[in-house]
Amino acid sequence: MRVIIEKNYEAVYLWAARHVASRIAAFGPVPERPFVLGLPTGGSPLGVYRELIRLHQSEGLSFASVNHVQYG
């Protein structure tokens, strides 16, 4: 397990959202081989989700071939 330490919540969620975005891009999902993303519930991941939305809207991050599993 890799532990990432950041100075505050904003730095953590920005790092996490960018990491998710880079993993999706590196995987190169297509309908026949989708990327599966596990999504935890609760308040802690809300910053990550907001940043992923921003990346989608302003930078073109695509979730077209991303499937999700919700935990919680």
C-alpha cells in the first residue's frame, strides 16, 4: 500500500482526482474493456468527485467507458 501525505484536505482531493484521471487515461477504456472505478460513499470523497466533475467539464475527462461500483 502506498501512503500519500498532503498538507490539507484540498491537496488530498486534488491529488486523488488527478490520480484517478491519469489512471483512466493510461488504461484507455473502450466499451469492450471498460475501466472499473470503485466509489466510496459519505462526505470524505466529495472533494474528489467535485474535482472529477470539473476535469470532465473543463478538460474533457471522459467517463464514456468507465463503469462504477458503489461502496458504503
